[in-house]
Amino acid sequence: MPAPPDPDDDVPWDPDAPVEVPIDGTLDLHTFSPKELKHLVPDYLEACRERGILLVRVVHGKGTGTLQRTVHALLARLPYVADYRLADPTSGGWGATVVTLRAL
């Protein structure tokens, strides 16, 4: 969900406006709803591939594990995902998944 409006900002706040996600090899899912993942994760990974970023970290959080299972189910169906695994403790542990992508 987008941040609430800044009272000092003159630009009107639109909660339905698209959110620009930087393509830097880390996708933090904390600001997205679970229903957005079906398109968000594949689109982000494709954008990474287009930029030559073949090692991506998806931060899903630790929580109950539901989001992690959803992400892993999506990754298992994508033909351009070579491998995925939980991150090591210094990169988020079981709160993040490291994805290796196939080059274009």
C-alpha cells in the first residue's frame, strides 16, 4: 500500500497510483499485498534479467511462512529460474529467498 500523503506536499495522493520498484536485485515484498505477487514477482525477475541481474534476493519476511511458500510456488513454475534457496543468515535467513536466474 502506498504511503499516506505528506501534509507538506502539494501533489495529491493517489492510493491506486503505480508504485515504482527499483530494479536493483532486491525485491522487498513488505509493501505489497499477497494478491499482487502473481504478477509482481515474475515481472520483477524479468526486469532483472533484462538488466543482466541474475542473482536476486526476494524478501518475504519470516512471519507464518505463508508468503514464503507462495513465493517458492511461483518460482518453481518460472522456466527462467535456475535455482532458489533460503538466504544465508547474513542476507535474511529464512525471511528471504535467493534466486538464480538464467541469462537471456
